[in-house]
Amino acid sequence: MPGAIIAIFCYGCQPNIYPCTTLACIIWHKLRLNHASLSAAMSIVPDAKSPTASGKTMKSGYGVNQLTTANVSTNQSSAVTDAQTAVTYFPEFRYETFWRQLERKRGGYNSLFAFKPNKYSTYNRRTHFTPIWFPDGSYTPYTWLIDCWTPAGMLSMNLTDSVSIKGSLWDDWHIAPVKP
């Protein structure tokens, strides 16, 4: 539909319902003066300091790094903001009780977000440590990309990516007597 906004969430309107009925939406949609869209991608990879990681497979207890890109397209840049906030939720907290707001490393209509440096990382890396007890299988954080504002409301996206967990960091530790 030419000139229609691609919106996942429209403030004051019913989600995913077209046509909208608020004054801002009527002006935005009916007059067909403007359009806006949001696309994004998320990448989770094992931290480079994980000594036994290979590709997207790692052992629990080591860290993961995240990059999220957001691209906004509009023909009315004075009325549409870039994506301003990205928040990541984690499976070990059942996606409920703990989240990390990502740092915006690059703004504008082609934004880049990453974890903030972790004060618990020996090397102050931008990492999130998976719990040692996390079982083998898929480790899938999800990110809510928000605060891309238009006259008709907020554009947002839910993103996911995974690494595969196989074993734990305890498998990398071995204590034995020194051979004479």
C-alpha cells in the first residue's frame, strides 16, 4: 500500500490494525504525505576470549557478544527519529527479571548497538556471561528494538539469535599432579 506506514506498534491505535483512527494516523495515512519503515538484525557470537569456542558453538560459563543494527527508511526525516533503544532479555532469567540496555555505538538511520563494557569481565569486554549451569542446546537471547518515533506512533522490532551450548567451562579445567 503506497505511502502507508509499516508499524508494529502505533500509539493510540489498535496494534497491526489499518486504517488507524487517531488524528496523527489519519494525517499520516490518508494524506499519504509520508512513509517510514524499520528493519533490523541481531547477531550473537561467542566472545573471542572463549578458548574452546568454534563458530557459534561454545561452552556455558563463557561470554557472548552482541551486535544489533537498525535501519530506518523514510521520505520525511524531520518527522521520524532513528531507533534509539535496544534492550536484550536472557533465557536464564526466563526473559523476565533481568535485561541489559545496549549502548548505541552509532546513531542515525543506520544505528549500531552493542553490550556496554562488562565490569565483571577481566578484560572489560562487551560481553554477557552465560551461566555455568546452562544446559546443552540453544542459548537464545532476544532484543526489543524500540523508540523509532513517527507522527503515527512508535516502530519497534523483536529480534533473536542463538549460539549452541555444548559442555561447560569446567570441562576446560584440569588439575593433576605434576609429572616428575
